[in-house]
Amino acid sequence: MTKTKQNSPLSLFFRIALPIILATLLIIVLVYFGNVDFQQLGTFFSQLNIFHILIIIFSSLFHMTTSALKWQLVLKAFHHDNANHNPPFSFHLFYTTLGANLGQVMPIHISSMITRGIGLKAHYQGSTLSGAASSGFEQIFDILIPLVLLLPTIFVLTFDMDLSTWLAISAFILILSGLLLPLVSIKLVESILRLIGPMAEQPKRTFFLRKSLDTVLKINNLDKTLMTKLYWLSVIRFFSLLIRALVVVSVIASTITYSAVTIALPGVVSTNIIALTPGGLGISEWGWTGLLLLQNVSMQDAVAFALLNRIVMILGLLTILAFSALAFFGRNKI
């Protein structure tokens, strides 16, 4: 009876509708309290010149390329003994970008696992679980980086320090974490496996998690070199987000500074990990606003920046999706 209730149309509706309603309310309240001037927002957007647009496109491409490359590395490790299982990079780029675009209407981590798993099965007769598990595994590093950089952000905001302090602490923590991670990562996965082992036969999502971790542990190439590559590619991916955000700053003549956005970014990206709303919509914007307010940015400027950054991000992702689709499907027709 409980199972039927959980899978009822009404239950499904609320699971889909509530996050969308929450995101909509968060944006409406933010726009109201931010006293947003949409005409001024349009003016800011119109100030994006060809130079800005090219930077946005290339930073978005760089962002998607690093994510696709990480997935390709993990997928190769999953199938290291299968010479025929070697999809072209255009495949990885397209399904990574497709997942990121769908991540604007559903949690990004889930959308990436779904699209990659389906893509692998549809085009290369691979296992959906293998595609999803490899996707989930490489995204662990994307979660780790903002959490690591959140420490210097908290320190700098607490003690009213400047950007140079943030950069120094961040560099130290990133290097230290990069050296330690390969030594503890495999043991960490094994510990998680042992922890959830007794629950594996209960809920389906726990069973899927266990099967995913089991698959990860079968990677013969899960060595220090692979872990190090995944870690530093995630670092590069994170800073590609910063480049795109700084372009938005350059077209808003306001109280926002490059240093304020740089220091705020880890906190904003960290809020997306919770994934309460589709694509973090509303939550990210409130994160930007709150962290910029702490750095003496006006409410109106902070909200304008947050909204414009969202628009620029979506346009960048759509552009790369079109490019990657042409590269992958066009390649198959040749």
C-alpha cells in the first residue's frame, strides 16, 4: 500500500511541482526585495559586446570540455579491457552538455547521470549503470572543489580580509588536498561501501548507490594518476565558472568588484550541491545576493548580477549544446 501511495500521480506531481514552485517563489521574492529594474537589466545585457560573448562561449566550452574529459577518463578506466568500447570525445561532450542543460530544470547531478547512462546504452550498447556510475564518480570531484574553497571564503569574510589572502589560502588548500586525495580516495569509497552494505537490499536508490560503488571499485586503473587528473580537471572547471561570472561584472557599472565575486563563488556553487530546486534556480541567486551583500555590494546590484549571470550561463550552455550536437551527430553521418 505504501509503495502504491509513493508512486501515485499526486505524489509524482508534488515531487516535480514543488521544487519548481519553490524556485519560482525564491526568484519572485528576490526580484521584489531587490527592486529590480528590468529595463536596466536589459541595458546591461545589451552592453555585452562580441569580446564578452566570445569569452562566455569559450569559458562555457572549457567548462563542458573539462567535465567531458573527466567522464571519458573514468569511462575508459571502467572498460579498460574492452578495446571496442571507446566512444569519440564528441559523444562525451554532447551528453555532458545535454545533462548540464537538463540540469536547469532538474538537479544537475541526477540529469548528468541519466543522460550519460542512456547515451552510453543507446549508442554503444553499454550498461546504463556503468554510464551513470562513472558520471556520478567524476562529479564527486566537482562537489569537493567548492567545498574545499569554501573554507578560505568563510575565513576571509569572517576576518574581513582581501582577495590576496583568499588566493593564498585557496592555493595552499588546493595543493594540499591534491596531494592527499589520491592517498585516501580508494579507502574512502571502500568505507562508504561497507557502511551501506547492510542496507543494500532495502530501498532501490541505496541498492543503486551500492552497485555504483561496486562498479567503481572494479576499476583497475583507479590509481593515483587517474585521481590526480580528475582532481585538477575539476579545479580548472571551477575557475572556468569564475571567468564567466567576471564577464558579467565587467558590464555592470555598480558596486560589484571582481574580488567580491571571486570570494563569493565557492559559497554559491556549494549551495547547488543541495539541489532543492531545478538547476539551483533561486537558491544560487539568493546565494550570490547574500554573499555579495556581506561584501558591501548594494542589494539592487547584487540581484541584477545574479539574474544576469543566470541568463548568460543558460545561453552559454545552449550554444555549446548546439555545437556539440553538430560535432557528434555530424561525425556519425560522415
